Amino acid sequence: MLMESYREGSMKKAVLFICVLCILGAAAYMVFGKMRGKETGGEGNSPSLRAENPSIGEGESKGHAPEGPHGPPAEPAGGEVTRLIAEGDSLAEAGGIEGARKKYSEALKRIILEGEPVADRAAVLDTLRDKLRPLNRVIYGDVSRVFDGQSYCRVDDLLSRIAGKYRITYQYLAKLNGIPNPNVVRAGRRIKVVHGPFHAVVDLSDRRLYVFHGEYYYKDYPVSVGKAGRQTPVDRYVVRDKMSDGMPTFSWTDPDTGEVFRPGDAGFALGTRWIKLVGDRVGDTSIGIHGRSVADDDKPLGEAVSRGCIRMRNKDVEELYDLLVPRYSRVIVQE
């Protein structure tokens, strides 16, 4: 009897132990099953990761709304340019010359350098130039004030050496300060200097040459470019050398006849100035920016008529000659 009671008690304990294990197992399954459902987006109340982050299709980037009829409306063409012009107008009305120049210059660069599409491109560029020119007459013409990219210095050396420190030409420095003879300047005189260099962009579609001082528009000129079969090469160039009509070595050889012409000759095609450009990579082409013969200088520009070089009016190329510095000034030629 004692043994039977012991066996009966042992069996009851075993059954009870098995029941407890089953209950614990079921509870564990329910808890971990729900956790797994949350992680995989299966069961549970939380939305799936896929629903929160829709798949990124080819050509789309993470963080941007997918294209479709329910996406945010696209900004109209030229919207950023319009905004910059409006901000520039507000600054100009408040007397903020530098701020307005920066906004207008940025708008112009977006069109010229970045190719931002705008309605009536020519009219917008004309408007920007008309807004910038009077600002630049103050910024570069008023020697009693200095602006961004400018400062004062005392004449303690030759004007050519002072200009070289700032990577501008001594001709431009003299003109900026109203000095008639660059070789005769009173020592100790305070002069205004511009921190160069100047750079240029030739837009073949507009057939215009734009000059920039740092990030700011400075001036632009009409040009003629290469004709069919002799198109002006699109490239990035650096100014290598310059020559003027006062130099005895300045000459031009007609590539068709081999005849040599010098300034003053009727057939001299380079005008009063020659600016040699060399591509900034090994093996790149070299071209030039130059004036025109006396007989051609009154003819319209904006045509494709040259052998590949960039032609300007003589008075315009003389101004450009005084702005660009060999080895430092760069010229971009683009479509």
C-alpha cells in the first residue's frame, strides 16, 4: 500500500509538471510569435517597414517623393532664377548694392553656366545685364569705397608689381584709379585694388563673351565664332600669352597663302590685340581671342565666320586684354 501510494503520488506530480511545461511553452510561443510578426511586418499592430518606406524605383533617389500624379508639383522652369531676381530687386530697393549684385550674378550664372531653362532666355539675360551694369559702375568706378573682392593699399612699389600681387594687370589698376601714366605714381598714394583674376565664358549659342570677377558678373561683349567646318572648339582654356599692336613681334601669317601681315597692313586680320588660349589638359587645342582688321571692324558681330578663333571689336578686345592675366585667367568655351 505504501508503495502504491508513493507511485500514485509520483505520477500526479509528473502529470502536474508536464501541464506546467505545456502552459509555459504556449505562453512563450505567443510572446515570441508576436515579436517576430512585428519585425517581419506580418502580425501585430505596427505598420510594416515597406509601407513606411516604399520601394525606390530605378532612377529615383532615397528621400525624394516618387514621381506620380500624387507627388509634389514640380517647380516651374526658371523658378529659381525668378526667385533670385526678385530677391535682388528687394535688396537693390533697400540700397543693398553688394547683395543685389550677388543675387543677379547668381541668376545669370544659373542660365549661362548651369543651363537652367527660362522662358524667353534672351529677354531675361538682357534684364539681368541692365540691372547689373549700374551696380558695377558704382562698385568698380567709385574709388572712395571698396566692396567684396576689393581693398586699399599704399603705393610702395612699381604699379606692375602691385598689380601682380593681386593677379590683375597694371593697365587695369591704373585705369581703375584714374592714373594717366602707370610709370609715374606718387609714393604713398592710397589706391583701390581688385583681387583678381578675372575669368571669361564664351557662350557659342549666344555668341557673347561674359567676364566674371570671382563669382560676380563684370561685363559682356558680342563676339563672332568659327564657321562651319572650323567651329570654335568647346573646351576649358587658360590664357597663355598676349600681344598688342605696339609690339614689334606682333604679326599674323595667312594660313591659306602663307603671307605675313603686321599691324597697319590692310590684310592684318588680328586687329589691335591677340590673346592666346591653350586647353588646360595635355593635348588640348589652342585658339585665340583677337580684334578685327580696320576694314571689318564696323561690321556686325554675332556670326559664325572665323577660322575657329573668337573675334571682337577692337575697342572691346582692348578692354578684355587689360582684364585677363596670363597663367591665371581662365576661359570656358561652351555651347
